[in-house]
Amino acid sequence: MTTNLKAITGDGIIMAEEIGADFVDMDQLQLLHLGNPFTGSTKGVIPYKGRNSDEVIFVNAEGNRFVREDGRRDVMCNAITQQTGGYYWMIHDSQNIDPYADSVEEYIKGRELTCCVLDGKALPIVEIAPKEGFYDYKNKYQAGSTVEICPAPIGEENTRKIQKISERVFDALRLHKYARMDFMMDEAGNAYCLEANTLPGMTPTSLIPQEAAAVGISYDELCQKILDMAFED
């Protein structure tokens, strides 16, 4: 796919190359990553359900309105990427919000953790600690931006709790072979499972190989175990 929209070029090529994609006469790749943060819509940043500037406004981190909300998508996307961090907020007229369609989740301030379940058993936990800010695209992919600690220094009780939750999530979702569960743990020690990643990264420096190494499983042994499990069915 090609596009002439500046807001959605560059990262697509980098991400695709990371997973080994081949490109044929393509110098741009379109990724529609600017979705609706309330509903997960893939229709871009255009106000959904036909809303217009009378019903929703976009503001940046400084609280300033920075673009016409009923404008063209490419203009709106480019305006958003020019804001600090590429973030924006949509402020809605409460009279026009369907309470069953929109949701806002509580912000969880705490530590980011991840735990792999391999063949039904949880491995040691990794703490993901960005040197500054939070675990965004830059801190995830720019070398040296984040410290990954395994086993995570969260104490035995919290470790057992998150491992147990990971195994329960693995079973509840009827997952097979291996998966990685991502968590946030708040200052009170409450653990929140954010998602189950059923196809996590598997380079030698990825998170699951780090967890396996903590219990004496080498990268080659880990890959072989996953292959062996795949052939069990």
C-alpha cells in the first residue's frame, strides 16, 4: 500500500522490516494507527457517528484547540502528529454521548510487568522500566531507553500473585503452548492484567527469552521447546 499522507509514513516501513517483510516497488507503508481512543474504531480521527465541531472538540496537552474537527482526515492526522508527543484529547458535549457506546478507563499509575506462561506454567516476571516517561513506541524500540529487569524485584508475594493470574488468564482464554500476559501494578500492589499477547516477540533479546534464561533455558532450547509443543497436536 502506498500513501501520500505524511502523518502515516516512515514507522510502517521500520515495523514491517523488523518482522522480515519484503518490499516490492514500495517506499511507503500506510498504517491506520490513529484510531478512536474511546471505541477502538479504525476510522481514523474523524469524529465518529457523524459528530461535528458542535459536539466534540480536539485539544492538545496545553488545552488549546488546534484543528477543525470536521476537516479532512489527512489534515487532522498531520495536525495531531505535530502536537507534543502526538497526543490529543476529545472533549464531548455530554448531551450527545451514548452512555453505552463510550467508555473511559481509569488511569493506572504504577510499574509495568510481563509474565510468560510456557506449556501452562508461568515463568519469572520481567519489569519494564523506561528511563523517562512511559513505555511508548520510542522507549520500546530505541536501544537504551528502557531497562528490563528479570526476575522483577517485586517481592515473593507479588510474584506468586501475578504468576497465578497469568496462568488463570492462559487457561480462561484457552490458550495453547505459550503466551505473554502484560500487567500494570499500582502503588498498593494491585495487579491489573492489560492483555494476553498470543504471538509475542521471540528475538534473542525479547522478553520471553529473558524469562526463560532466568530458569536456565537457553534461547535455542526455548525455540526447540516451542517447536516440539507445536508438533504435539
